Amino acid sequence: MKKYTAGENENGVRLSRFVESVTKDLPRSLMYKSFRNKRIKVNGKRAEPDTRLATGDVIELYINDEFFPVHPVQHKPAVRRQPPVTVIYEDASIAVLYKPAHLLCHSDRTGDPNLVDAFAAQLQAQGKYDPHAENRFAPAICNRLDRGTEGLVIAAKTYAALRDMNEIIRQDWMKKEYLTITVGAPPQGRHIAWLQHSEKNNKVRIHARESEGYKQIITDVTVLAQSGPFALCRIGLITGRTHQIRAHLAYLGHPVLGDIKYGNRKMNERTGLKTQALCAQRLTFGRIPETNTLHGLSGKVIKLEHPQIVRQFEQLTAAGPQGNAKAEVTQSGAVDR
């Protein structure tokens, strides 16, 4: 028999989900049989799979030891050599972090440093997170950026924040805006197309009209500045599909500079860029219902004040007529610095 005490991060968690998180290779059929046979209890009483846990609840699992890890469930210790984390916004529930280009959001098979492990290590060093005191929760990333994209990433510090931020994203209660450098200036306005993602090669295709197997994409484009063969654009995502910005701009004939998957190879070689010039620069929260624990974010705008991509644009265009790029950026009055 194993006994656990629900902490704050188990508050509101479905009991069946908790059981799955602390066991290993437990067949779902056996788990539900254990519920029926009163082998899973909360506070000494029989409990149903959909029971919601509360802080302080005592969970008893009368399940064979073979279905538990040899050692107590512990989150992988943070790698010592993690990069410093720049926090743009933080409260008791979430943090908005800056992810530079080339840094992973999550760990992968390369074993390279990643943002979520670095953030967990920072919280642990500050005494705000103790992995040994948690049954199942670790700080988590709510929105993912490609490795080559810089910008804002939301991290949840509690289970409730992770659950409710996922609802905010799912219900489109938050607007995401990006800055990008394109080859030439794309047509401004709202663009609608249909996208299909191939898991095999992790690439998407765009159709102008609705087709079977394709999902609608909606992308807003504003050209902030243009100099020579380059344009600095603000992109508003109305839908958020895989590779939407990169593929949609390429479809419009003005790909993201440095994009090796959908971009202009000759221009990439000319500039020497090997990763897409794309930055998640602004998050704008709409009206969030009071039933959501992150209701206090309603109306809040969180932005990256000095994105690297603006300096990158100015450097790229500095070779042109003196002052052209900077003059056009200033005239537009639309670039956040």
C-alpha cells in the first residue's frame, strides 16, 4: 500500500489522473477495477475516479508494488549548467519568460539546455519550488516556440495556473503578436487560407480554398518598416497552427528571412541567417471569466520591450542608403522598443 498527501498542486486534480501520475505501467482496466474493489481510497473512504482532490487529502492505493517506480516519483533534477532565465512578468501563479533563439522550450534527445528546466532550477534556487515535496507537479511551459524563434513563453508555477492558462489559450482569451523580417513586403491585412500538417516530415502545405484534411488559418499582417529587400512586419495570430506564420508568409510570396524550411534559400545565404527571423513579442489578455483563477490577467498587455529582431532589422538594412531604415521605423511609429 502506498500513501500520499495531496499538496496545493493536487488541489482540484481528478483522482484517476493522480493515480496514473504516481504509478508505472498500470493498465487502465486494472486501475478502474481497483476503484470498483475499494482499493483506492481518499481519507479512508472509497472514492470514484472523477473525485476531485483537495489540499490535505490522504490518498491510499492498495495496488501491487510492481506498478510503482522502484524509487518515489521525483522530477529529474535540473541540469547544473542551465542558462540564466530572463523574467519579463511574474506573479504567484505564472511567469512570462524570454526565450532567445536557439534555446529549446523543453528537453529533447539532444540533451541541450532548455527553458523549462532552467526556470525550475531558478525557482528551486530561490526557494520557491521543492521537487522533493511534490507528488506529481513541476513548473511547466504553457505555449511552445520553435527552437529558432525568440520571444515570450508563459510558464505555470502551479497546477491550477497550468490548467487555467491552458483554458485561456484554448478559448482564445489571449492574443499573440509576433515581429518578423520578411523577404519583400507582404500584402497587409487579414489573410485566410487552409493548412495541412504532415507528421512524417514536420512540414505543412497551404491551400487557398477549403479542402479535406486542411484546417483554416487566419493571419493578420502589418508592415512596420521596409528597406531594400527586407520588411519588418507585425503578425497577429487569429488561429495558431503549426508553422502558421512561416508557411503562410511563404505562401503569400514573402517568406520569413532565415527560414530554412519555407524560406528563400538565396536570400538566406546572402545574409548568412540559418534560423528564422521571428519573435513572439506581445501577449494581450482579453476578458477572462472570474471562475478562472487567472482572472486578474484580464486586460493585461505583456510585451518584450527591446526585441533582438528590431536591432537585427536595422543591422541588415544599414548597408543601404544612410538612415533609410531608421527613418522609416520612426515614421511608422509602430515598433515597440
